[in-house]
Amino acid sequence: MYIIIVIIIIISTMVLQLLITIKLLIMVKYNLLDKQREFIEIPHNENNFDRVYDLVERVSSYFNVKPIIAHIERFRYLYANRNNLENLRRLGCLFQIDAAVVLMGKFFVKRAVMNLISDGFVDIVASDCHDEIRCPNLEPAYEVIEKKLGKDVCDRLKKNPYLILENVSAQKIMP
């Protein structure tokens, strides 16, 4: 009886990992020049760094792209341990945050995001603008970043999207 339960657990785990892999592959968006960089949105129900690392590594090698991980502010387990972000950096990953978090995020998330920006772990500030309700708010977010972290940091974040479109290497984008 116990052997059957163990086998069921093992099979369930394998199926779950396969489903997460398939979902992540589907979520890769093809929208940059020569597919040098791709936005990857981690599934909202994922909370295991090792699986995320493995999936990002697979997507990166399978599609031969360097990922931009979208909305890192949504995944505390990613940014709470800076080694996680550094390991993803070694894969060539860049990181994007939502401008709305800078403006109206919850206190602790907003503080964490400002620390991530200050520590050089945020490469792109973008919007999650899918409709009229969610406004881009990029300029107000840049104003907050400049006020709190300085003009140099803000200018770097404004310039990075253009560098990415020009296929500039990640080393020149990262601070």
C-alpha cells in the first residue's frame, strides 16, 4: 500500500513539473529583435526557486534567448535571497518590475523594489497596462525613482529598453 502511495506522489510531482514547464514555454512572448531577449512571466502559482531556475535555463537554451523575467516584485522567494537573483543573472537574465508598484505598491513590496533598484537588480521599469484601467504611469514612477535613488539610476532605467532593442549585451545594461 505504501509503495503505491509513493509511486503516486512521484508521478504527481513529475506531472506537475511537466505542466509548469509547458506553461512557462507557452508564456514566452516573441516580441524583440531576432529573439535575442524574451520576456518570461513566471506562473503565479510557482514558488520554488530550483524549479524556476531549471525552467528558465531550459527556455533559455531551447529557444536560444536571454530571458527578461517580468514582474519580479510578485515573487518574494526570488528576491528575498539575493543569491537567487545572482544565479539567474549568470544565465543572462534581466529583471523587470511594474511601474505601479513604485507608485502604489504595498509598503514592504515597494521598499523591497526600491532596494532591488538601488542594488542594481532591476533593469527595466515597465507597465502592466492591458486596458484603460491600468495606466502606464512610467513617468510618475521614474520621478519617484529619481527622487529616492538619484538621476543616474533613473537615467539607466530609462535607457535600458533602448539598449535591449539594439541587442546590447547584458553586461553593458547591468550596473
